[in-house]
Amino acid sequence: MATEVTDVPAAGETNGVAVEKTVTFTAVKPQLFVESPKVSDAVAFYKSAFGFEEVNRVTHPKRKADQELPLLLSAEIKLGSSSILVSDLSDDSTASGKPVGSGVIICLETEDIEAAINQAVKAGAVADGEISEGEGACCGRVGKVKDPYGVVWAICTPAKKCANVEA
């Protein structure tokens, strides 16, 4: 739900008691950093492998003379109601926080894991192990693929479906 902010200035007080302000977040947009200049290829891969739709692209207005392609600050790709930002990882990137290592697994839910893995592999991903029963709240059956940019994608059935099958 929402996060509480309790450090409210005096104007936010009622009868000398601090009024708690509620902060509501409207979306989560993970940001993937891909080695420059492969980010456009990564966006094309995510569209082909997982069916993402590109909804926005922001490029750096200036580029160095030796760069063939403009610096891609971010491409917003969407799957259902979820969005991910894909950005260039380069020395002159203006991104607010660059990761040291991936350390990320993104989970995609589907009813047909086998077909989803086959589609991703056909687009250039590498299957990572066998499909197995998931452990944890996020999924039922799960298979994994590693994309050409080092990101691991868990492809799983929704947890509630798994619970119905076991019952």
C-alpha cells in the first residue's frame, strides 16, 4: 500500500499533533541497463521474445562525434499494464543510478511456460535449467531464460493457478 511520511512541518500539525501524510505510488518501473550500443537490440529482443510494446523513447540530444548511434537515455516498453525502462549503460549516461552487477530476475506470468520459453530462445535467449515447481509466493511452475544482455527472466504460472492445481 502506501508509505507513511511522519516528518511533517509545523503547518501540518493539528492541535500540536503532527498529521501523518500518506504517500501513494502509482507505478513501479524497473530500469534495465544494457551495454552501449546494444540497447536498441535489447529493446527489439524484448519485443520479439516476450511481446513487449515500445511506448516511449528518449535519446540524448547531443552525442559524441565517434558514436554511430545516439545515446538512448531510456526506452519504455510495456507488457500488459507493466512497464520497464531500458537504458544505455555508458560512461556519459545521465542515469541516476547505474548498477554494478545485474542481480535482477524479472518474473513474467503466463499460462504456457513452454511456449514462452521457446519464443524467447528463438529470439536469442538461452534456456536456464528445466521447468520446475516454484518456491515462494510469486509463481507456481517456473522456467528461466537468460537474455543476450545478461538479464535472467523467470517465466512462471501465476501462484493462484498452482494452488488450484494442487488442491
